[in-house]
Amino acid sequence: MRKYIIPALTLLLCISTVSEAGIPDPTRSGSELKGQAVGCQYRFRHDGGLDCLSVCVTLRDVFDVPVQNCTTSVTLNDTGNGSLCSCCPNPQIVATDANGVAVFVFKKLGGRGTADACITALCQGAIAIACQSFDYTATDMDGDCLDTDVIDLGLWAGCLPPAPYCRESDYSCDGTVDVIDLGLFAGGLGLNCASGAACP
């Protein structure tokens, strides 16, 4: 009787392993955030004229084989003060290419604080791949995705010395909130979601 158990178990393992081929495996997949021009945070403006957050995703199965044509989504979620808004679709949905790669681009965001870019593979059910955290700010500091206006200016100015330093008003990331940052902020005045290039 025992001589039949080992082949049966081997067959069962082979069948279950083969059934996992082509299914994204979070432990073998990867993601990377790109497009941050300065060291302390991503910076956004409603015309897309500052930083460009690129979320680069690579999906692989249990055999480290790229998973192609897999519908994948990236959702940005605010984890700080809840002010994140997006002029463009959030989540974004893209299919992976022949190398298992999908790239998501976010340029027209508002708000300030900390957020997560959460990746979900949707081709074999919903499989959570990873969440990547990032710090950000925008000229639309209140995150209403309307015009950058006097309310946003007031939020920015609240960090001018001698007030305590706050990263969100330091667009140059040099450790000081000053006229350089005011110049960068002023470049967003009057802009709204219809400004600049269309959404990717």
C-alpha cells in the first residue's frame, strides 16, 4: 500500500505547482517608484510641470517567469492628513507586457503628506502585490483639485520662519522654507485639472 502513496503525493504536488504557473506571485514580483527630482519628497502641480511619479511593476510567477497580459492596478491612498486628490484616474489600470512589466504614471496630484502606491494583479482574481510609501506635496496644498489659490498660499506660508519647519512647504528640499520655494509654489497659481497635458 505504501508504494502507491509516494507517486500519488508526487503527482499531487506536480499538479498544484503547474496550476500556479502564470499566476503572479507577490514574493517573486517587484515594484519601484521613480521620478523624484529632489531628495525629500515628490512635488506635483496641476499642469504636470513638476515631478512625475512612475510606478514600475514587474510580475513573475512561482517559477520566476514573467506574467504577461496581466491586468494590473495601482491605487494611491493617502496615509497622512487625508488631503490626496488626483486630476487623473486613480486607480490606474494597465496590462503587463511580454516581460511582465507595467508602468503607471501620476503627475497631476494635489495635497501633501504621505501616501501609498498599492499594486494589485487582477488577471487571476485580485492578488495584492505590494504597497510602496512615498512623501509628497503639491502647489494645491489643500488637495481639493481645484485652482491653486489663496487658501493654498496660506497653508504654504504657515511654514515660513520663525514657524517650525515643515517639509511640505520646502519644494527645493534644502531644509529651509524661503523665496525659492515661493517661486516654485507661485508656478502653480491659477492652475487646475484642465491645465497642461492630458492624463496618461
